[in-house]
Amino acid sequence: MARIAVIGAGMGALAAAARLAVAGHRVTVYERTETYGGAVRRFERDGFSFDTGPGLLTLPAVWRDLFVKTGKEPLEACAELVQVDPSARHVFADGTEAALPNASRAGVVSALDEALGSGAGGRWGDFLVRAREAWDRTRRPLLEEPLWPNWSVLADREPYPSVPHKRLLRTRRAGTLAEVGAWELRDPRLAALLESHALAYGLDPRVTPASAAVLPYMEHAFGMWSVRGGVRELARAVYERCLARRVAFVFGAEVTRIVEKDGRAAGVELGDGSVVEADFVVAPGAGAAGVPPRGQGEVGPQRGLPSRLTVLLALRGGRPEGTAHRTIVHTRDREGELTALFGTAPAPAAAPTVTVLRPGDPALVPDAAHEAVTLSVVVPAGAEPGTDLVEAVLSVAERALPGLRDRVLWRELRTPADIAGETGVEGGSVPAPALAAAGGRLLHPANSTALPGLFTVGGWAHPGGGLPHAGMSGALVAGLVVEGPRFRGSQ
């Protein structure tokens, strides 16, 4: 039985801790804040409750697997998952609207044909077939296996099978997500639908590789899910599973240094100067004290990713029956939005793409005569959003929710500074999932490090950001600790 020190109580760390404890190890988690979950938090006031991190879940099988592997009670006995249908309602720049059924390719094709005109659904359906091929080619090395030592194979090869496109007497193939939208989808609304999946992770579609086609594929293939009571309930369930497996937690304990002895990790030093010995240390992938820098030829951390601004709204008046859980209101100024986010001198966009969450969950409101609504936008890391941006977000949201301002009882803002405080990541940057191609720019560092006995977990380590990826990261770290370097992932 090994002594294992886990730094931080984010979702990836919790997943690793539970699996390691079941394997017979003595696991202690040291968390610098006073609660668990990392960015998966909750804000409560006057009977209203809001998720301040992710509001929806995809690939719930990752968390189901965790509960199967760590105890008798399945996930559904500990947290109630509800499939969201429609998966999303889209309000495009020209006012066109489309509600896309959940996990139904045929349904999505039909909905897009009806909303955007004959042929639009077929083009999107054909794109999803190609996206599935990219998914099949990258699923194991990017999600289910430790990062390959020859990771450059993933970096140099574009797995998305682009359609040949004749342009100026030349035949070209799309290499970026924006080119896929322009050359293969051939409709600005379909292109906006595609690009919104990259933008949600803070990725610039103009330079994001075509391999990012796996992001909309995951949503369409595996569906979108809510958690009754909010996604924070998933974090609670995982935390309680850790307690049931006798994982120890020390909150309010900041790790200032990883202790080395005889050339390997041997414990952690806490803010009060005390040293805790350990046989293995599991640390966050970014910013953890004492994590050695990556050597030449190794994957480095993603850089320059944006953050999020979230506006929590307590509304008078109940949620109308049939309201979509999620609505994406697309910007009317694509170039302005991308320049503001990814330009050399970024500033908040005047009219950004806004995601509107309107969960029909009675546990989140004081009574049926009120509604809890969350608005979220991507903003530059470290930004301090002002009143003008908040008012712009409300104006965009009113395209999907007319009369919104007249219903507001109160509002609460969650800024990049709040995310930085909860996660410890400078500027409140939010990690994106690992993606193939692009020279490895969107890969994440391996879970093994240059220091024996030290492993990294969570959104800033392989396989990257997002709730399902965090769970996979925990599974990979547990496998590497238990089985050693020979571990090659789930079979």
C-alpha cells in the first residue's frame, strides 16, 4: 500500500483519488480552498441555485465507469442525469432559428433542412460522417491511452478527411475548422454552428485544426445531459465516493513545494512549513508548485486560452413549458468577435456569442413562479468585464429571451478573477480538450513527468479540458501509478 498525496480537489484529481484508493493505496487530497470540485462550483441566493462552472455534461459514460470501478452503487444511484432535448436551440445572425434534437443524426438533418432550407441538413449530416472518422482515428490515443512517446505522429497528421475543394484552379483541402465551414458546409449559419463548438472552448476557428470536428461529433453522438440539482451534484457524488473509499481530505492546505528525495517525488510541503511524506504525488497540470518544466521534445502546456464571463440571473416569472435548456445566440459580427478575443490587443467583443442556459429543474428555483438563467460568454483571460459588456450580453440574450431585462430580480457576475481564485490558474484561463494536428499546439503534457513518482492530472494535463476529459485524466493517472509505465489505457 503506497502513500499518495494529491494536490487539489478538482474533478480529475477526485477521479484519480477514488480509483487509487480502490486499488488499496492510502490517498490524501490537499486542497488550498475550502471545498472540492475545482471550477465545478455552485452559487446560491434567495432560493436560487446556479452552476458557476460547466452547466451541461457530455460523455456521461466516463463518470459511469468511475462509479462502476469504485463501488457497488452506480452513478445514477448517486446523481440523477437527465438527457437534454433539444440538445440546443440556435439563434443565428439573420434571425433564423433551429432546435436540434439530442443524439439523433437523422433528427438534426431534418431540423436543419426545415430551418435553413433543403440541403443544409444533408451537408451537416455528411460532415458528421467525416467527423466520426476523425473521432475513430483519434479516440484512443487522445482520450483512452497515456500520451504516446512519439506524440509527433498525432501532431503532424490531420485525421479529418477533408473534401477536395477547387479554388482558383487549385484543389485544396480544409485544414482549419473555418475552412471546413466555408468550403464543405457552404452556409454561414452552418459555419456558425460548427465554429460555436470551438469557440465554447476558447479556440479560434480560423486556426483551430479541422480535427476539432470531433467536438460537435461528441455532442451529436453521445448527447447532452444535465444533472438534477446542477452539475455541482456530480462533483458532490464523486467527492462522497472518495470518502466512502476512505480518501482523506485536508482543506485550506496550500502546497508550496513538491519534495524530492533520491531523484524522485517523496512528498509535499505545505504553506505552514510542514512536510508530508508520500510515495507518489499527483498534481494539477498547470501551475502546481514544484512540477518540473517539460524537457525538449516534450509537449508543453496550452498557452493564451481565454476565460469566461458568466451572468447569473434570478428572474420573476416561471419558465414556459417547452423552453430549450440551452440556447446559443450567435454573434452578428463574427470578425469583430474573433478579433476581440484573439487579436494582438484583445478587448471584450461588443456583441459576443452568448450561451443561454434555462434549466427546467425545480431544485434550482424557490418556486414555479421564478426562473434561474445563466448567460455565458468567452472573454480574454484576466479581463475585468465592465458594465458595457454585461449590458451587451443582456442585449444579445434578449434575441432569444424577449423582455429579459424586465424580469430580472437580481444578477450576479462570475469573472475570470473568480475562476482564477477557484482553480489557481493565472487569468482564469480555461483549458481546451486535446486535439490532433496543428503541430501539437493543442495537445497537453503527458500525465507522467520528468520526475519519477510525480504525475499530473486534470484539464491542463493529457487529455485536456472538459468534464469527460477530466474523468479520463484521472483514470489514466491511476493506471500509471498502479501498473507503471507499461500501462496502455483501458481495453
